[in-house]
Amino acid sequence: MTAVMRAMPVATGPKVLRIGLVQGGKVIEERVIKQRGTVTVGPSEKNTFVVLGAGGVPIPSTFKLFELIGQDYYLNYIEGMGGRVALQTGVADLKGLKGQAKQVQVGNVTAYQVKLTEDARGKVVVNETTFLFQFVAPPPVQPKPQLPSSVKAGIADEIDWAMTIIAAFSFLLHFGAVGSMYSDWADRVLPDEGDVRGLVSMVKNLPPPPPAEKPVEEDPNAKEEKTDKSEKTAAAPKAGGGGKPGGGPAGKGGSGKPVSGAEAAAIGKQLAAMEAAVLGVVGSGPAAANVLADGNVPTGSLDTFAKADSAVGASGPGGLKTGVAGGPVGAGDRPGLGDGIPAGKAGGAPGSGTTTTVAAPKANVSGGGSVSGGKISNASRVIGLARAKARACYQQGLSANPDMEGRASFTLTISGSGSVSSASVSPSGSLSGGVASCIKGALQGLSFDPPEGGTATVSGSFSFVNANKGK
């Protein structure tokens, strides 16, 4: 180890400054100025040491405390700075050195300048910061760090070049042989005359093309006869009235026999009797006639028929069962009608019924809130919006319980951004928990203007009453 230390180069040349920075009785920084140069202090970050000038000696933004002129260092200090310096002539205070110091202009201030030798040392007090300085031999030059060979080695150093070259030539040889097998130049060359002769013989052996199809011309007379036959066939079931589907011959009961005149007259009488029976039940107005004719029903006639108390009895044609015993079905006897439909009495005269309208429960919400702990400019508008949301929650609860009424007291904490940081709702009366939870969710989603003062509290209550209760 001693031999290694002796072998290290020893730095020669002029000494350099070693400066320690002391604040509050503690050394907070120590630095060796390896490159001899001017040491500056001041509040600017560009200085060698940053020193604040407030509350004491007004220091310029950049002040040359140790100035290098030529090969010599000079100490510059101004009024208000203290300290002691050990020179060749002895130890002296900075105030006592003013007589032998040289006054120079450093920046925009007048300073005292004292030359320092390499044996000088001391301290300079600048406001609350103390600079301790001395001259030391320059530190030895640190050798440039070298990476180990294992780290510096790259991918190329790990390749076995001999094996790589052998593998490359082997691939070229094998793939070249396979490529030559599939290349054109390895095929046998045939003479052109032989190719032409083979092509001509192949064309001679081709089968003849199929004959071209000619369009068949239709006879117009035959087309007309065919049309007449199809029309007669389609008209046959309509005349017979009992033919089979699919164009079969008309007959009685689908047997193919024609219907006689007596049978057709009997069928007509039966249809007329059925029509008279239906008209006797539903009435002989235009609505019934249009239904039996082509299915077009005027809505005005249907409304008039619906208001009448005549209807199909329990033992009417077709065995229609109305579910109402003792007489025809009136307008008021039809179950499942909605609100506002006139309900007639069973078996009564037309127009003798009364109209009853059943209204759905309607929510009525009142109340508001107040702001404390701050001021919110849009508090009234946002509380009004909250009242509308609370009405929607109460209206939804009335659908399950129309007798629900009560009061909901709330307290909101508004953050500095205007959002609701916390909300509490206390229901009273017969308000359900679901309505209270719905109101709390609506209040948590409100957004106020930022309160003046950081935060605020909004408290109040809403009263809920069924507006239709008691009507």
C-alpha cells in the first residue's frame, strides 16, 4: 500500500483556497477551489456561494470576496463585514487593516483590498454567514475511471468467428443446391419445332363446340288460348262456392259436383238469417253494416255504439260469455277501464252513468336552506334546484305509499372548490328510507360557487305534502 501511495503523482504548483461555510455555529459546506479563480458571494445563484444580504450589510448581487489578480489572491471587504486574518505580519482584525488596505471599486461599491499569501488564513463574517479560509495544496488529479474488460466487451467479442464462417458457407451450399433444382436453367431445353407440332396435334384432338341454342318463337294464337283456359279455371271455384283450394273443379263439399239452384237458394237464406240475427244484436247502423260488408268501421259510429247500453247478452249468438249476469253489458260494466272513463249502470238507460276521475298523487315540496361559515353567491339558485330534485324523489315514493308525508332536514359541507364534501339527511314523519337516500344522493351531486373564506355550511329542511290528499 505504501508503495502504491508513493507511486501516485503528487500535485505541484501554487496552493488553492479551501473555504468552509458556517451558519448558526455549524459547518454547512466545505469546498476546495481546485481551479484557482475568483470566489464570488451574493444573493444571485450564479455566485460561488449564495449569501442573503437582508437584515445586515447590503451586499451586491455579485461581490468578489476573494479576487485572483495575476497569480495572487486579494481579500475584498466592505463596511459592516467583520473577521480576522492571519498574515505574515501577524493576526489582525479587518477593521484594523483598513489603514494599510487599498480602497478599490468592486462593482458598484467601494471595498478594502488586502493581499493574501499562501500562508494566510482567517475568517470573514458576512451578516449571519462566516467564511473560514486557508490555502492548501491542490488535490491530486484523479485518474479517469476505467471500465473492466468484462463490461467493455461487446457482442462481437463473444462470437466464435470460425464457427460462424463455417455455418455461413454450409447454408450457402445447401440452399444453392436446392435453388438450382427449382430454377429454369436446370430444365431440359426442347426444340421449338417439337413444341409447335405438339400444340397443333392437341388442337386437332379437341372436341367440337356444342351447337348454339335458338330461341323458340311462341304462337300468339296459342298464347291467347292458354290465357282463356287459365281465366276459366280461376273463375270456376267462385261460381260453384264449394271447390277445393288449388284450382280444382267446383262442387258441393269439394266433391266436384255442381251446386243446384235449390241448394244455392237455401244457402242464401241461411246467410240472410245470420246477417239479420247479427244486426238485431249489434244494431243496424252504418258501423255494423260496414263491418259485415268490407271491414271499414267509422270511429264516430264506434264511439256512439260504445256509449249505448245495448250489447251482446250472456246467452247471445255464438255463446259469447261476457261475465256479467242479468242483462246486457253497459259501458260502466267493463272492468279495467282507466281514469276519466264514464261508468254506466248495468241495465240502465243510456247516459244515466256518472264520470269519476281518479288523479295520481302529486308531490308538494316547500322549504329551503341557509349558509353559515362563509358566503356563496349562487346558494339560493342551487337550493332551488335541490328542492326540485327532492320533489322528484318524493313523487317516486308516493307511487308506493300515497299517504307518505313528513320533513327532511339536511346539512351540507361545501369545500373550497364549491363541491359538496359531506351531506347528512334526517327524515321525520312517514318519509321512507328510500326517499331520504334519494334526497341525500341528489344533495351530494350539487355544485356551488367557491365560498368566500374557503369553506361554508348549508343547512335547512324540505317539507313534503301530498297535494291531492283529502280531495
